Amino acid sequence: MARVLPERVRVSRKTANRAPLMQYYRGSGKSAASPFVKKKPFSRSRRIAAKTLDTILIVAVIACLIYSLILQPKPRIISNSFGYHSAGVYQQAADKQFQALKNRSKVTIDEPAISTALKNQFPEIEVAAVGLPLFGQKPSVRLSISAPSFFFNSESRVYVVDTDGVVVGLASNLPTVKRLPTVNDQSGFKTKIGTQALSTGAVSFINQLAAQCVHAGVPLKSLVLPPLAQELDLYTQDKPYYVKFYLGGDPDAQIGQFLAARHQFATNHQDPSQYLDVRVGGKVYYK
């Protein structure tokens, strides 16, 4: 006789033969650490080491910053010319400026004052630019030097005048400056070192005239600034007359007239007895 199992037992046996259900909450491997679990604090020695390292880094950064702000008292001199003075003379003057306490730091340095002091000491300097390195300590001073143009004989003293017309200094104190034409001043101008004796246009006129005389083979004796304003008189070694020029006029036209008239007089063997005047464009006067 068949035996009937209770309903609860039949259900249990049926479910026992099935595969176990997937348990999604059960992970494989090690379980991740819970953010709510209290971590073990660092040891006291590790905390001290971390603070020490931070302090060292901060001190190193501050030291590097201070180092980069300090300037050496011997700048590097860069110049386009050493025709008046040697590099050592400019170097010594620049060193003196950077020895001042305020000029030993990039924060407090007075660059305009350094430039002005160098230009006052050396009138031939047109530009004195101070350069500061970004991280280094050695500054630089870049000099732009105006070239010498001629000797200027005034009040029994001979000076050197540069291309800007500035009286640079006494010729006796600048022995390296040689072989320049001489302009004798009879205008009564009070010559002073560092001041402008002539305009740049007048200096250019004189330089051009002297160069053309050399090119044309004219033996130049002297150039004179008479009391009359803007006049320049030229004397040669081979002629009895002198030539009058106007410094405010066209140098090319006046020099051309002078050379043409000189050639014509030489061809005719009839030179002026006193002067040749080429100050008016297109006209030549002589006496």
C-alpha cells in the first residue's frame, strides 16, 4: 500500500534537488574594508618624520627664494665699444654702484640711479641698461657707447666730442682716441665736460665734410667755428683761401659746390685771395 508523504516533506525534497540560488550579496575573495571601521592611527614617530619633512621642504623653498633675490656686487659688463676706456674701467665703476646695500637685492635695486651715475661719470655712454637674471645672482650692465667724432680745441684745451655733440672729456685723459680731425672753437662757447657743444646735425655735417676731403685728396689743415652762428670755416694746407660753410644747410650741396669750385680755380690757375663762400645753394661767392 502506497504511502503518502505530507505536503511539507514533498516540497522540501523537491527543492533539495535544485541548484542553489545565486547569492548576490556574497562576494568572492577578500571583502573591502569598511569606511566605518576605525583605522589604526599613525605612530608618533611617523607623525614627527612627516612634519620634519614638510619643514625641510618649506625651508628649502624659502632659501632658494632668498638666494635668487641676492645680487653679486660684480656685474657682467657688455659694451659695443671700448674705444674710450678699457673694460676694466667700466667694470670698476659698475662694481662701485652694486656695492651699495640697496643694490644687492632684486627687490630694492635702483636701476635708474645706476644708469644715471654711470652716464654722469662717462658722458660717452648713451644707454646703460641693467639686466637682472631670473634665478641667478649675477647682474649685467649693457653699455651703448657713442663713437668719437673730432677733437674740440676750446679755450686752450683740447676735448673729445662724440657723434651726439657731447663733450666726452679731455683728450689728454683719453689717450686711446686718436686720428680725429680738429675743430678750433672761436665762438666763445664755454666748454664743459658732459654738456652738448654742437647739435647732432652739425656733428654729422663736420664728419661728412672731413670724410669727403679725405676721399677727394684735399689736405685738410683745420676747421674753425667763428663767432658767427652756424658758420664753419675750412682751411687747407695747399690753398691761401678758406671756405665758408653753413652748418644748418645741406652738406651734400655745399661740399659739392666747394669741390667743384676748387677744381675750377685750380684749372684756371686763379685762386681767391681770401675766401670761398658756398653757404647759399646753387651759388658760389669768392673774394
